[in-house]
Amino acid sequence: MLKLLLKKQLTEIFRNYFYDPKKNTARSKAGIIGYIILFIAIMAGLLGGIFTYLSMILCAPLSAAGMDWLYFAIMGLLSVLLGVFGSVFNTYSCLYLSKDNDLLLSMPIPVNVIMASRLLTVYLMGLMYSLVVILPAVIVYWVTASISVGVILGGLLLILLISVFVLTLSCALGWVVAKISLKLKNKSFITVVISLAFIGGYYFLYFKAQTLIQDLLANAALYGEKIKGSAYPLYLFGRVGAGDAFAMLIVSAVVVALFGLMWALISRSFLKIATSSGRTAKKVYKETAVKQKSIAAALLAKEFVRFTSSPNYMLNCGLGILLLPICGILLLWQGSAVISVLNEIFGERAGCTPVLLCTAVCMLASMNDMAAPSVSLEGKNLWLMQSLPVTPWQVLRGKLGMQMILTGIPVLFCIACIAFIYPFTPLELLLTVLVPMLYTLFSALFGLFLGLKMPNLNWTSEITPIKQSAGVMIALFSGFGYTVLLCAGYMLLNGWKLGFVGYMSLFGAVTLALCALLYFWIKKRGCKLFAEL
């Protein structure tokens, strides 16, 4: 029974490797093998290669300085961090709040067996992620520094202890996430905030990595003494990989004790959390007057609700909403220095700096493509919109309006920040506002055009039309290409000879003409296609 439940859990996690959600059929053997090879290449080749390179940078200098334990402490912490991140949300959804909890608990299956299968799944996922870091680190140490029976045993034990500790920590954090999620009303925004925080932290560490490594190697002895004094358990943790018998015994005892405590706590709380349905507050009916909305306002509100209720939709199709204001504020802070550098580089060709600033705004705006998947996201409920006493144009106008509002307002804010730091003439400022706004309209119309021409209504997961749709991909890359053309036409195709006002007027006129063509196509042919879907 345990084997069957474990197989079921792993099949659910890697479901897309065996099942094609677009065609609603099982993948071919060649397709399954291809996906597995790709997964191995990413995990072992890409991630494993990155941490192997990092191990090679750190191992030799730290080992030569007698700081072997610091090397294992650093790589071990990275392994724990990646392992926990890779499995904590799986713990939350798999161990505590799985959708089949009620079904399994209603069967004659012991609760301990269900718990064991879930824990084994979490363990294997954590082991997969942590192994990508710690296994290359151990092998590099064996090859670079020294190898003996004690060192081999220490390295293997360190891998095992990290995997068990990752399981323990993932279960603890997963319990916290599950308890919080049961009390949250709007989980979508929390998911978006956490995801953006992780992305921001990742890029911060990525750009600071080289400096941090150089500082660590230059002051290894100083940092080592501080860790020994204030974080002695971390010192013992690193000594395990170096083959210290005393450290191996102490760290093993602590990890086993923590795992035993976690098992005892989960055994007592598993049933309560697994069968919990969240907060159910009693509400008393109060008669209130409902303000009537127009058809346009109601359809627009529907699109906003659909967008804000989906973390996948917000993160993949609305990143520009956040980046445009952030870049505008950064320009207010450091814009003078940026403009001085641009003027110095492109000083021979007048107007290059404001063109580059407009291009940057348009490129950030192109990261918003809500209209492209909006038709496909109707899915099997499309008939509801088609059965309402509204015209197809009113429905499509609501989809256009959402992208225009969510993109246009941040674009105007960013342009206002640019206008504050750059000395535009009135006509230049007018064009600086018009061209990005026309581009915003064009990207919304073009995205909706692609959504109508290449709809995908037969999906089982909303991520399919949002990330795996040909229309979304074309809209995104076409948007980037159009902004590159704006810059390249001025700087490389002698557009600078027309001057900023002449070139931007011409580019704006072309964009306006394209918007008019797309607008009339959607209003006539597009509405007909929508009605026939």
C-alpha cells in the first residue's frame, strides 16, 4: 500500500511529463523520455554545473587555509536552502492540504501509512534539490583536497543528514504555511508578493555573488573565528564533511532528535489540519442597496476579478505593473547620472537619450500581455459570456480596457518621472507621452488579435493558456521586437537625421495606423470569431 501511495504522489507531481494538458491525452513514450531528459539536463547539467563551479572556486583556497569545515558549512547551508525552497510548498499542498485527503481518509488505509507516503514524497523532493548542491561539493572536495575513509564516511553522512534536516524543516515550514493559508482571505496577492520577493532576492544575490565570494576568500580566517565563537553548531555541521567523528556523532544525534520531534507533532496534528476547511465565519444577512453598474463597467470588473484571483496570471502577464513604477522611482533617484552617461555616449547624435528612455518605457510595458490569454482563459465557461445579453464587442472591449488601465497608468507614472529629470520641450514631452501610450494600445489590440486567432479553450490548468500558448509567446516577443525597432530605427537606420520630433512623429503615426487596422478587425471580424468559438 505504501508503494502504491508513493507512486501516486510522485505521478501527481510529475503529471505534465506523462500527460499533455493541451490535447487531454497521455504523452507518447518518446515525449516522456524527452521531458525526463530535459529535466535531468536542467537539474544535473545546469544547476549541478553551477554549484560544481562554485565548489571548485571555494574548495582549494579554503582547504589550503585549513578551513575545510567552512567550505562544507557554506555548501551545506546552500543545499539546505535549495532543498527547503524546492519542497516546502510541495509539503504544504501534498502533506497537509492535499485535495484527496478526504478520499484517502475514507478508505481502510491506516493514517500512519498515508502520512508515511506523504513524508517520503517530501523527502525525495527535498533530496533531489539538496543533492544538486551537496553532492558536487563532496565530490569536488574528495578530488581537490584529500580523501580517506573518515572523509568518505563524513561526506556520505553529511548528504544523509542534510536530506533528513531538509525534510524536518520543510515539514515545519509547511505546517506554518498550511495554518496561515487556512486563515487568509486573499491568497493570490500573498502568493504574488512571496514570488516577487524571492525573484528580487535571487537577482540581488546573483549580482552580488562575485563580490561576496571574493570577500569571503580574502577574510576566511576572520569569518571562521566569528562562526566558531557565535555559531558553534554551524562549525560542527561543517566538520562532519571533513570526517570529524565527534562532530558526526553530535550532529547526527541532533538531526535525529529533531526528526523524531517533527514526527510526533505531525502525528498529533495531521488529521486536524488535513480535514480542516479553513475559517467559516457566521454571517448575518443584512439588507443593503446594490449599486447598478453599466454593462461596460460590469464586464471590466469581471476581467479585473479574473486577473487578481490568479497568481499565475498576475505574475506572468502583469510584471510591468510593478516594474514601471519601480524604474520611474529609480530614475528620480539616479536619473541624472544615467542621463549624463547616455549623453556622453550618444552625444554626437541628438535625441538618442530621449528615444532610449521611451524605448525603455515601451519595453517594460510590453511585459504586460493580459489581453493575449484572456479569451482562452474563458475556457469551457465561454458559453456563459455568449449567452448573456451583451454583444461580443462589449466583452472584448472589457478585456482591452483591463490591459489599458493596468498598463497605461504605470506608463504615465514612469513618463512623469522621466519628465521630472529630463529637459523636454513641450512638443517633445507630448510625443514622449503619445508614443508609449500608442504602443500600449497597440500591444493590447495585438494581444487580443492573437487571442482570437489562436484560442485554446480545452485546458485543464490555467498555466497552459497563460504560459504555454503560442499567442502569448508571439505577443511577448513581438512586443520586444517592436520596441527594439523603435530604438534601432533611430540609431542604426539614420532615423536620427529626422530629429527626435520628426522620428517620433513618424513612428507614432505608423503605430496609430496599425492600431486602427487592429481595432476595426477586432470590432468586425474578431467579434464574429468570438461569437463562433
